[in-house]
Amino acid sequence: NAGVTQTPKFQVLKTGQSMTLQCAQDMNHEYMSWYRQDPGMGLRLIHYSVGAGITDQGEVPNGYNVSRSTTEDFPLRLLSAAPSQTSVYFCASSYSLEYNEQFFGPGTRLTVL
Amino acid sequence: GEDVEQSLFLSVREGDSSVINCTYTDSSSTYLYWYKQEPGAGLQLLTYIFSNMDMKQDQRLTVLLNKKDKHLSLRIADTQTGDSAIYFCAVRAGNNRKLIWGLGTSLAVNP
């Protein structure tokens, strides 16, 4: 199993550009989520999904969209990038919402100029 | 609201024990977790404890839970340089199943 994969590893955007961060898992997990990690702020939940076709907002959803058309994939879209979205983004998955272990991807380091 | 607090930094000598502490506010928390993040990598679950347990031991790791004081600790015995990482405490809230994260404790192990 590859586990949770994320692409790209690094990305630089200009303000106003759009892009999609990719996340895929091959463990047949129902629950997937996106976090951002910023110095001094810890991990903050952006969006999550409890299964294909079902998504919901986390604590910092503004400026981000998600969709879940398959169990495997959970892309995160930035519609119009802002410098405040400079961060490291982690995708995570687990068997279910209540399941103990979340598996994290390696992260995408995004810089918005 | 629900909150999880950790000290931000800890420095120990190689071979000593490390104790990383965490306090939380939600008394109905069910599961409490310790995750490890190595430089440039994602988080990895180290261990977890259910709220009806006081202690859990797993090789060099010992987790202690004091429910009365809402205090969780992670002890790493015989700390090695490979243990240098950020350690996150996370608590699953009892009512809404949300996972609440601490800010992480950066552990530095000096040779």
C-alpha cells in the first residue's frame, strides 16, 4: 500500500491564482480530511469527508473547496490564492470518523506571493 | 470551548527520559492520542489511550492519564536522537467526536 499520497510536495503561487492540491489513499478509508499547519497555530481542520459524495466544513474552510467523487481521492481547491494561505497542507484518512488512527500524507508546502 | 495545551519546547540529553505533558478541558473526552511529526514529514500515530484507562505502556513509551486533573503525559524512556521531533497531543471530544489538537511540543535530544 502507498498509504496517503499528496502532490505536489512544493508549490509557489501568485496572489489570485488557482490550484488544486491532490490527495489519494489506497486503504479504502471512508474518512478523509485536510489540515493546514502554521507556526504557533498547530493543525487546523479545513474540510473533511465521511464518504464519497459527502463533505463538510472544518474550522477554517474559507477560500477552499473540496469534493469527494470517489473513496480514494479528496482534492483541495484554492480558488483565488492569498498570501494568508501560505502554509503546509496535510491530507489525512482513517477507516471511519471515530477510528483511532489517522494516516497522514507527507504534506504540500504552499507559498503564495 | 474545548482546548488542548502543551508546552512548546523540551530539551533532554540522549539516554535520559523525556516527559511531554498535555492538559485538556473537555471532561467527556473519549480517546486521547499522541502523534509524532519528524522534520519535513506528516504526522504518525505513536500511541493512544482510552479515557477509562490510567496508564498504557508500549516498549519505551508510557502514557499516563489523570482524568481528574485532565492531564495526559507521554514518557519516552532512554531517549535517542531519532526521537527528536514534534509531538502532538490530540483529544477526541466526547459529544461531537471532533478531534482537538494541541500546538505540539518540539523535543530536542542532545548527544
